[in-house]
Amino acid sequence: MLAKLPFAVEQVQTDNGQEFGQSFHWHLLDKGIGHIRIKPRTPRLNGEVERSHRIDSEEFYRLLEGQAIDDVNLFNIKLQEREDYYNYHRPHGALTGQTPYERLRQKAPRPTVIGVRQSHI
């Protein structure tokens, strides 16, 4: 995943879920990436991630129109379509109507902290 990003990741902020335990922590450190954990039971500290959960529920799962997709390949195709729309075509209020791609192109590189969220799969 890191190779696909158009910027360097210096730190990752996560909640304290099991999936972000020691293996994840040491993998990040091996890659030269810092790992910040939010305080337990404080999802408000991961507000952008929590908002993304809501957007996923409102937009991505609605795109599936209630279908249960048992085919992993089909699910991944739908997920990629949603990701492309979200990053390249969907205006974002927090970005003054720009897409993430438009904002990324106009910004100079700077230290980046990304939030990692649990998978909905």
C-alpha cells in the first residue's frame, strides 16, 4: 500500500484494536514509520476515521443496494469503483468542494499522519 501513495508516510494514528497490535506496530517501525495510538474509548480523537465510517455506510453500502456480495473479486471491483469516485470525483466539504486528488495536487509535500481504520469486510 505504501508504494501506491503519492507521499511519504511518517506516522500512522490508530485506535487500540487488536489488528493494530504488536505485529502492526513493529512492522511500521521496521518501515521507519511512527505509530501513535489514541487513548482507549475516545473515538472522537479519531474523528476523520469515524466520519469515513459514516460516509462508507451512507455511500458505499448504498451503492451495493442491499446486495450481499459473496464473491471477493466482485466486492473488490465495487470497492475500487467507490475509491476512485471518492478520491477523484466526489467533492468534499472539508476540502472546500475539492476532491482529495485536486487538493493533493495543489499542496506541497509535508509530513503526513494518516488514520487507519478497521475494515468493514
